[in-house]
Amino acid sequence: MRFDDAGARLLLRQVFDAAVAAADPRVMLQNFLPDKPKGRCVVIGCGKSAASMAASLEAAWPDVDLSGVVVTRYDHAVPTQKIVVLESSHPVPDANGEAAARRILAAVQGLSQDDLVIALISGGGSALMPLAAPGLTLADKQAVNKALLASGAAIGEMNIVRKHLSAIKGGRLAAACAPARVITLAISDVPGDDPAVIASGPTVVDPSTFADAREILTRYGIEITPAMEHQLSHGAETPKPGELPNAEFRMIATPHMALAAAADVARAQGVTPIILGDALEGESRELGIVMAGIARAIRTHGNPVQAPALLLSGGETTVSIGKGPAGRGGRNTECLLSLAVALGGEAGIWAVAGDTDGIDGTEDAAGAIVAPDTLARARDVGLTPRAVLAAHDSYSLFDAIGDLIRTGPTLTNVNDIRAILVA
């Protein structure tokens, strides 16, 4: 099957949209609900999908007297009838998030063993529900978050630090619900779908330790302030395996589910999909170079599969800014620009990459599309692609040539989806 530019772009957008739709809580959540409780049902939650999950729960259980509080990112709220929806900042926490965390903790006080707590957890919850450990402040949490985001640390490493500087993460929220039963319904946005990493695991036991958090901070050269030192040396550890017997975890959507849906779209169009993995990590620009090599091998040698083929991958890469100035961009647009530079305008290869929540980093785009003429069109508007890549200004380049993908908030989040079409 042959593709022209319009056909290739259409397929890539269909692939991306199918991946997002496969993680829609309005479709998935009702399949994972527990039996209705004898006592109260309190709903709590955090994350970019928390509000849409809350609305989905209300629709599925119209006859249950629900109450509770969830917090989501600004502009991600949806109407609810019984569950309070609050908004706060991501990726750097703010005072509204701290206030939301206190309200969530208050909502689970005084429960009995006949009561049920449903925790709706999705990506972004770490920043959206900040509550510093005793002796630390919101400003301390903000400073650490900013340093971690700029360091190139993997999401799992960032969350180990967050849990050990928190009064609510790392299983502490589930502990506060005792003796009520806690059922967590989660949408995974992390490599490997580790429940302890999603939103820093507020309702699951935590195998990591203060020593692990200290090692990560030291390895990335992040200052350990006196207040942090006191917490890491004298604070109460997070709940460990076996210490939350009333807590149960259910995964309702994952990156692999999204990639499988994307693969189905490719097959329907006569294109062979290859899922390279749902948990790829590392530097965004380095992944772009690797992906370019695989795509070129397919086009030139028919290995590991004959064209037309679609290379699919998920996970969360990182962008290490360093100490120099940085422009506008996210991990997906940086990966795509690196891919384009590595391909050098080679014919017959197109790509899309985007965050399934609709926001690549802190920008207003989910991601972008690369075509064989991306570099040429960038030069036509006065841009030098390699210089733009070095300045971490990939958003500006794709914006200038009209190839950003803007979906707005999708109200779900299974992390990044990347698709490379080799025609």
C-alpha cells in the first residue's frame, strides 16, 4: 500500500486518537467496580483523569449515596453531582493542591469497616495533591519538584523522593482510611504500570526507603536542605508490604491497552504494526535517533519487517535541560525533532508522538507530526533544526510550520504514544 502525505498524516492521527480513546474512563471504569458497600461510600482521587473518573463513577452508580473529593489539573474539571472536584497546578504543585490534599484526608476520617473508599488515581497526581511531611513546607516541595523536573530523573525516581517528603503519598492516604476497605481504580501513565509509582502510590504500600530517596537526590546533585535532612533521617517511613491489608488495587487502563488499539487501526489499513514496548525511557533526543535507525532499516532492508509498517511505542522519556537557556518544548516534540534531524528528510517516513493527556510537558499541544519535508519547511521559515534542537525549542519549530497536534485536555492519561509510519 502506498501513502501520500495526506494519507500518512490521516493514518497517524487515527492511530493517536484510537490510543487515547482506549483509555477513556467513561468506557472502562464501570467494568472494574466492586460490590456496592453496606455503609458509606467515600470517593477520593487525584490526577489528570480524576474528574472524568468521578463523573463516570456517578453515572455507573446512580443509586449509591456517594460523597468525597478529587483533585485534577486546572481546566480538567467536568460536572459532577455528588463528588467535589477541585483543581490545582501541574507539574509544579501549588497552594490549591495542598488545600485539596487536606480536604481529601479530612473526607476519610471516622470511617468504619462497613464503609468503602474508592480512590480514583491517574497520572499527575503527585503534583496535584501535595502535602508536605511535618517540618517541610509547600515551598520545599515546589523547589524539589522543579529540580527533579530539570534533572532528567526518571518518573519512578522522582516519585520515590516525593513519597518520602510527603504526608499523603506512598500508602499514607490508604492508611488514613482504616478500618474502611479501600479500592483503588487507576489509569497507568508509568513504565511498567507499577502501582507504587502512579501518582506516587498514595493508596499502595511502598517498597522504597528514605535511603533510596537520599541516593536519588545526591546522584542528581539536588540540595538536601536541613528540613529535608531531618525528614529523611527522623521521619516515619511509608507503609511497607503487608501493612495495608484492607487496600486493593485495580488497573482500568494502561499504555499497552492504548498501543494495542493503535495497532488494530494500522492492521485495518493494511499496515503491519510492531509494538516496540510500552515502557521506553531515556533522553528524548536519543530515543529519536534510535527510532530513526529502526525506521531506516525497514525502508532500506525490510528488517525487521517489510514496509508498510508502523513502529509503536509508549513510555515516558526525559529532557535534561542543564544550566543553559531553554526554549519551548516537551519530551514528545523534542523526540520528534531529533527523529527528523536523524532521518535528514528521507522519503517515505512519517511520525507522530504525543502525550495522551493532551499536554506535552507544559505546552498547549499534545505533540506533533513529522513528515519527510519537515526540515525543509523549517528552513523555509528561517529556522535551523539542529540549533532549535540544541536550544530545546522544538515546540516553536513545529508551531511555525503548522504541525503541532492540539487536542485540548483529553481527561485521560496513559502517557506518551509514538507511531512511525514507514511506507
